[in-house]
Amino acid sequence: MALDNFLNDCITEEDTYKYTLPEILQTRATYTPDATAYIFLRDGDDDEERITYRELDQAARKIAYHLRLTGAAGDRALMLFPPGLEFVKALFGCFYAGVIAVPAYAPRKNRSLDRIKMLVVDSGSTLVLSNADISQAIERSFSDLDELKQMKWLIMEDITTDGNIDTGAGVLSQPGEVALLQYTSGSTGQPKGVMVTHRNIMRNCDFIRSSFGFSHQSIGVSWLPTFHDMGLVGQIFQPVFTGFTSVLMPPVTFLQKPIRWMRAFSKYRGTMGGAPNFAFDLLADSTTPEEREGLDLSSIKTIYCGAEPIRKSTFDRFADVYKAYGLTPEMLYPCYGMAETTLITSGPPALRGPVYLCVSGNALEKNRIEQVATDHPDARYLTGVGFPWLDTRVRIIDPETLIQCTDEKVGEVWVTGSSVTYGYWNNPEITTAVFQAKLNDEPDTNWLRTGDLGFYHNGELYITGRLKDVIIIHGRNYYPQDIEFHTENSHPALQSNASAAFSVDVDNEEKLVIVAEVQRSFIRDLDVNSVCDAIREQISEEFELEVYAIQLLRTASILKTSSGKIQRKACRDGFLSKTLLVVGESINESASEVTETGNEKPDITSLQAWLIAWIHIHLKIPFERIDQSKSISVYGLNSMKAVQLQQDVLTKFGVNIPPYVFFDKITVKELCERAFAKMNEIE
């Protein structure tokens, strides 16, 4: 009863919260100390690590004690951790010490170094929280990361073995103070640090609890990265706020075997979880009846999809594949959000299920909404993302006139409310432009300009695309996700949720370019002409558009953000700089030419050329720096990329090389020789 009274007291007064999430954790550690807060599945299956509220509170206090010894209250701490509970402990340790957390993923050799440097400089971090493995790897392998090496490091293993435990409550932050900097994905340009306050976290968690219908009996199941807002707020903060257990697994374990996510739902009787659209495609298309045998998904209440676009066809296939295991369409929960609103911006009531609107694609290109029959040749399905809750408000504004649009007219999505964050760290100019937009009828209200396009229909919010991603050709607007959808359905060789459409300037004329991944099973005998012809025919029929260039890409090579969204501008840059991993292309120039690569039986020289190209594309190493006499591991190969390389070699050449071989000081030349020898053995 005392716990319930405390929780009711701290979240009832609109946005004037008296307490913060770390105080809720301390209260749970007092009243329900032995309740399980998190379960981490190290291997995605059965290798469990559990932590109770008491254990989490004690670990956070110890970390906070060491943080306070540095005099770091109000400072920023870069958090570099592999997936696991160490990150969760360190995060609440920062909160207990009044330190602003800066979640990030650990640098990989020769990759992401510029981003890490930018995070250090932009955030002004002077501390790094990490573990011994990452610390030693950076000291040993990164000669050009002086920015990190010069900072003060707090190593989790040192903290947990020194015996110092501070039993005091620490210097807890006030609700209006910044809790963390959530850096945007930064697919292009410089990522920006979103200032998320403790009040923002409380308000957004209250929003999520209300719309999802969470209770103490809920159980979360997630593979999402915890340094990203969807995994962080939805699966780390929300369980502590509401008081339920969160089951976590490393992202790579899901990518290796998507069925693990569904098995965890079944085993732990999970009630909630979510992912971007591509994850549901994987579950529908990449699992077998044998893998799904024995599943019981009847415990699920809400399984959300928060990445754009949310496709009806994906939901339909996913629901159809898993209906035999207890999944119903009402469990599917399409929603909308972003780091700038802490996480969620709009969503439907739990167990309502998705709603769809069938509209004219031609009218949508002109920013008009015209409903059409489902069998109409110009039909486009849009998925509703619910509506705002609590004090969050969403308006649709004409981005040119700054006047509110009428219902069923597409405009820019503007948001206000206590879930909207303070702005971008150390970036007042962009903060003013993005977070402090004004409307004539509410001159004293600050509005967030999301850059997303959408409209209202019968009180439901629909998102149609990004303002900056709209393709304009011959004075007409085309939504890239529509073109991508029809591209991926034009030929069975093409991978779902793995294409990008954009325009390029050719002789002062905007022309359409499409890059699309090919499924692994089609790579070896790929008929480039057939696939490209199918794409052109489909796009011509649907949009009356000519496709200037098509590039077919190797499986799993298209550029995506950490949350799984296609990086269209980065793909465009890759196309222009010729750095995409292309297995075939077709460009409509004066003399049409189709270049096909990767289909011939290789000799040792072409095999070496293929591997060098793979290293260049996937590990981002300039060609001139690739030395065949050096170990492939020196170029930043991590476990996830090793699995990908194993699959690419297997698919392309029919040779299975275990991933551990790549880390056994084998040179690029030796690896090719071994693969070539195995190919000859097979024959």
C-alpha cells in the first residue's frame, strides 16, 4: 500500500512530477526488493542473468559513489557497453550521482570513430563508463582515439570488486534537470544530442503505460539496442516505472535467428515488445514451421511497430504466419515517435489493433487524401498510428504557409507537450528552429517541427513520409517508401524492407534511382537483366516514372540507422561515390548498359578481389589501406560482421567457414586460399 501511495503521488499532477525515475527505483528496492527487474539472455535462448530491484539499487549506489568521488555531478559520462545488465546498472548509477548519461555503442575497429569523436566533443564528456574488455580493446587497437584515452575511465569490474558501497541516497536530480543525451542516428551529417529531462522520462512513461495498458503483471521482451530510444525508454525505463520484469537479449542473437524473440515471448509469457517494420518481415519470411513448433503467443497484449513506414502487408503476413500460435491482429500496435519526444508521440489503445486507410497514390503525391476501393489500380494502404495521450498535442501544419491544415490534407507534423524534450545539446540555433516553432493562434506555445509528413482522418494520425525525403520529379511529389514497396514486390529475388529510392541530378534534371538488396538464395545465379526489367516495368505502371539507374546490392549491405530505418541520403551518397556493394546494375544512358558482377565461377584472383571489395564496403576501409598480408581482424571485423561474412561466403561460393577462423590471425590472402581450396574439395 505504501508503494502504491508513493507512485500515485508522484505521477498524478499533469506534468509537475514531484519525483524521478531513480526515486521510483529506490522505492521499489525498499518495498519489493526481491522482485525481478530484468532478465538478460546472453545467448538469446537459455543463458540467463537476473537482477532484482535490491541488486540494481545497490549496484547503482556503488557506481554513483565512485562517480561522486570524481566531483562529476552535472558532468557528462559516455557509456560504452556491450548488450547486458552492466549498461543498466551504470545508467542508474549516473542518475543517482546527478551525472548526465550519454549512451552510445562501443567503437569497432576502423568503424564509427568519427561518430565517437563527435559524441565526445559535442557532449563535452569527461568520463567514460565501460568494462575491461572494451577499455583494453581501445587501448590496444585504437591509436587515433586520443579523445577517449585522455578521459577518466570508470571500469565496472574495478567498481564491483573494491568493496566500497555507499548506503546514502546520493544527490538525486530534480525533475527538470537533464537526465541523458540521446544522440540521433545521424545517417547524414552530424548527429545531435537530444536533451531528455527526468520529467520527460516520467511523462513519456506515463503516456506509454496509459496507452499500452501496462500493469505490474506485464512482461516485456526485447532485443532492441538499449543505447537507442526505442530500446532505452520502452524496455529499460518503462519496466521500472510500471513495476514489471523486462526480458532482454543481444540484438545480434535476434538477427542471427529471429525466432528467438518469439520463443522468449512464449517461454516467459511476455505481454509486450516491439521493433521496426523489418523485424516483422524477418519473422514472417525467415522462420520455418519447425522453428515455430511449440510456440504459445497468447500472452501477448501489445507488440508494437514504431518505424516508418508501417506496412499493412508486413502486418498481414506476420499475423497470418503466427495466428496458429495464438497471435491475433488485435495485438499489433502501430505507433509513432522519435527521440525528440522522448519516445512515443501517438498510439492507439491497447488491443484495438491496427487501422488502415486505402487512398489514391496519385492524390497523395499532390498532398491530397482521396479514399479509393481496395481493388482500385491506384490504391495505397496507410497505417494509422493512433493519437496523442495526456497533454501531448499534435497538429498538421503547412510547412510553407505555417497554417494548420484541414483534416485529410497532408502537412508537417508539429508536436507540443511535456514529453517534448528541451532541444539539442550545445546547439541553440537548431534548437530554436526545430523546438521553438510558433503558430499565430498560440504565440506563447513552443512547437516541435518533426520534419515528418502526415494527416488526420477520423481522429487518427497517419504518417506519410519525411518532408526531406519526398522525391520531386516534373513538379510532382513521390514518396520513396511507396516506390520501395513496389520495387520489393516486383521480383522474388529482392529482399523485403531493403531498398532505397531517391533522386539525383543528371544534366540539370532530377532522375529516379533505386538501390535494392538481393536475397542470398538468388545471388549466385542472379539474372540482373530480368530483375532490373521487372523493377522498371512495375514503377512505370504504378507511377508513370522512368527509373534512371538501378543497383542491385549484396544481401544485408544496404545502409540503415541503428534502429533499422533505411538511410536514403546515405544510400544516395553511396551511389554517387560508387561505394555500395553492387552485384549488378542497370543505367539508362544514351547507350543502355547492364553490368553484371559476381556470377562467374571465380579463380583465386577474383576471389581475392571479391573479399577486398567486401572489406571496403562492410568495414569501411579505403582500398589503398587493405593489405592482403594482414589479418582480416585488423580491419575491424566484429562478431556480427563475421557472421555476415560467413553467410556471404557460403551463399556466394558454397563454402562454410566458421566465424572464429576470421579471428585466428588468418590473413586476407590465406583466407582466400582456404576458401578456394574448399571450393575445389566440394567439386
